[in-house]
Amino acid sequence: MCLDRPRDPLPTSVDACPPLPTEYHDSLDRALGALGLILDPGVRQAIDGHVRLLVAWNAAINLTSVRDPAQIAIRHVADSLTAVGPLQQAEVDAILDLGSGGGFPGLPLAAAVPGVEALLVDSVGKKTQFLEVAVNAVGLASRVRVGAVRAEALAADRRHRERWPAVTVRAVAPLAELVELAFPLLVPGGLLIAWKSANAEAEQAAAGRAIDALGGGSIEVRRTGVDDAVLGELAGHCLVLVRRGGRAVAPAYPRDPAVRRRQPW
């Protein structure tokens, strides 16, 4: 009888992971040039270490459907780092990353924006297990925490409701739903940064209704403006910057997921 061989333990240090191929480094170098970003060596080391762990863990746990490290450099790392400028312009000192999954965008942003603190949350235990390992392995544990929790639970917690200057969220839900999840967690005047593809404008009307219902605010769609020859995978992608207004958010928000599905914006 043939028995399955027990799976080797997943690595908990960067040095236990295979090195990244030259194609990854070349792709990320070109992407950073296109974005006009210069990363300190320690920041680059942390980001590369995160990706090394991601690739190693992804063989056993589905953290991303993108398998090619060179594509990870563009579609995950560079895409995440498009928010460095808006976060620095807003002088944000803490970010809450909802649905962090494999750590994007929260972990690269925490590494790249000096002094920022971050909470990476995901409702899937295996993903938060990976995030805990990655945060510790790349030396960000003093500034980055991980939580296995849903946004609705955070919003019901006085330690988090209306406490965060910025919420980041990537590839999770329609924009109106992201507004409903984020506004109860943001301080008045706080910033939601959402990553969207070419159809962002199509979601603005529903998002506007959500913004009005949750106390008002403003919305801006910002195209990356990068060279498609370098970042072709991100052609048409944009950041949606939603600024919460000063009026209070009603305690009823965010609504239960089942209610949101029955009564979308």
C-alpha cells in the first residue's frame, strides 16, 4: 500500500526559501523605475523576503493564483506600491488592510512608507498564519500586526471603530460595499484607498449613494499614468481615493453581509 508522504514543514524564515529568479528582480526594477520609486535596501529586502515566503507557501496554500515570480513583481508588488504617493501625501501614520490575503497591499506598503503602522486582517486562518510568519520573518513585527477577523467585527469593536486614518483594500468587493465596510473604521477625514480595474467609473454612482448614507465624503479616481510597455499588466488599473466626511456614521453600518447582498447600493 502506498501512503502519501507527510508534507514538509512550511518555511518560517526567508533564508529557508529558494532565491527569487533574475526575472523577478528585473521586472521589479523596471516597475519601480516606471513608478518613480526608489526603495532603501532594507525596504527592498523586506519586500523580496515577503515574496520568497509567498512563493514557497503558495505551493501548499492558495495565497495567490499568480505563480510566476516576475508576474508577482508587477501584479502584486508594483500594484500595491502605487499607493505610496497618496499615503505619503495624506501624511498617514497607520493603515488597516482589509482582506490582506497573501499580504498585498498592506505588507509592501508598511515596508515602503517610513514609520507607518499597519494591521493586516483576513478572515481565513491559513492566510493569517502566513501573514504572521511573513511579518516576523522580514523584520516588520514592531510596526505590523495581523488579525484573523472580519471587517464587520472590527467595526463593532470600540478599539477600531472610527480609529483608522487610512483603510486599504484590493480586489475584494464592489466600491460601494468597500465604502460601507471602511467608513465605520475611518476617522472623520480618513482615507479609503481601493484598487480597481478599468471599470472604476461604472461603480461610482453606487459608491456615491453609499458615501451619502454613511455621512458624506468625496471620491477621486486616480490613474497610475505609468508606461504600459513596462507595466502592461496594470494597464487601465487605478486607485480610487475616497475621503470620509465629518458627519457621524450610523451605528447600523456596516450591515450584515446577507443584508448587503439583498439590498446593494
